[in-house]
Amino acid sequence: MIPINKILTIRPRHDDKLPYHLTFDPMNLSFLCAQTVGVPKEKAISENSFATVCDLLLPPVGNKAPTPIQLNVYGKAAERFARVPAGAQIYIHGSKLRYDLNSKTYSLQGGIVTQVDTAFPILNTVVLSGRCVKDIDQEDARAFKTTADGLMICNQTLSVNTGRNQADLFNFYAINAAEDKLNNAELLVNFTRKGTGLSIQGKLVTDSWVDKETKEKKNLTKIQLVSMTLAPKGNTESKPITSQTTVASSTDVGSLWGGKVAEDLAEPWGSQHGASLPDLPGYAMAGANDDSDPPF
């Protein structure tokens, strides 16, 4: 398991007299509880490789709506995931979050999946590290605003390297009241600029509404910031950005996680943000990469 604060790596340096320097490594890990909407299905991704794909719903956070998202699992983990029935509660450990700029949808790639029940604490944690792609304009209400009741809301975008000079862009927002001890929105405004290295812990939340003109139901999924860590100073080189495409979609299920919401259970593994995450139930992480089956 990887705590959020492990974002620094010491590597040999050959361009000056210093033997080592600190680098800011990309990180993309998600730890989520979800419910399968349908039966997982096999999908070909090349001539010789396949993935098991399933639409999911994440339990709502507070008064928000459930979050629709698609999960893609590979290898032997995909074979195990294919046995999970529709409507099952699952825990996803260490999946990568992806975002499609064209369809404006999120998806999950890989990870370890195990079936649980509604007694399992609801987990909704996303850990990302990358570089901010913009300066925050305090005059632009889309980037920063204060409400009449004193709330501060700030939006930023993180570029997370996916390899081969490509990256995914993740929009996230922070919200806090003026008297809050942890003023994430104010910190984003004061300390992040274009190229700033940043690691965030957040959660996926979804707003749902009915369009007044078309009368269609619409959803918007966002990453809400919980905590953040700045990269070391002087390491602000930006990476080239090219979007990558995967599409997620979903529909409602009758009973999602026994009617519970994510905030019914606050910080079940410790009050400190970034505390260690739980092992799979009944399946020690030390054996997670071997050929044995998890306890479905």
C-alpha cells in the first residue's frame, strides 16, 4: 500500500557534482467501493489480449448523486472479475483513473477487485500527482469565486503523465469556508501556478440535474480535493500533453450499497488524510500478485 506522502524518489545524478537529486514521480491510484450495474463482459483490445469490462456505480457522497464509471480489468484479475454477478458490491484496489476529453467521462483501468458486502466501509479515494496546467485567475469566476455565505471555491487542472510523452488532464476543485483550518481553496490560489508539481488526494463526486430546456437528466462527475502536497521547489518542467480516449457509461441500479452514502462512515482507517488503506478482506496484499484466487 502506498501512502499519499510517498511522492519523492532519490535517483543518481550525472550532470553536476551532487550525487543525488529529488524527482517528482507521477502517481495515479484509486481505491474505491462500487456496485456492478451489469455482468462483466470480455472485450478484445488486440489480437491476443482481452479485458473484462463492466459499468459501475460508486455510492453517492453526501447529498450528491451516484457516480457512473466503467472498470477495465486485465490478465488473471480479469478472469476472476468475470465471475462477479450484476448488482454485486466490490472493492477496487489500486486502479488507474483515466479521463476522456472527448466524451468528458472517467474510467478505471486495472487494479485488484474483490467482492464484498454492504458492511464493508465505503471507500472513495483518488491519489494523483502531476503538474498544474494553468495559473489561477482570481478575476475569472470559473477559476475562483467566493459565495455570499463566505465559501471559497477554486478550480485547477492537473496533467498526469501516462508515458510516451502523453498525459491525462484531470480537473479538480477545492472548497472551504473562511474559518476552516484546512483552507484548500486558498492554498491552491496562493501556491499553484502553471507547471507546479502537485500531489492530491481527492474523491469522485457527481452532480445530477434535469436540463430546463431539453428536460434530459444530466450528470457531471468531478474530483473534490481532500488534501494536497506540493513538489520540491525548482522542479517545474512541464510535460507534453496529449489526450487519450476511453469511454465510460452507466445506468441506475435499484439499491446501491444498501442505501448508504460515502460520508456515513468518516475516515474508517484513521482521521489523518493519507492514512494507510485497508487490505483486501480476507486476502492479504502480500499474495495479491500470485496465481491464487481472492475469496469471491
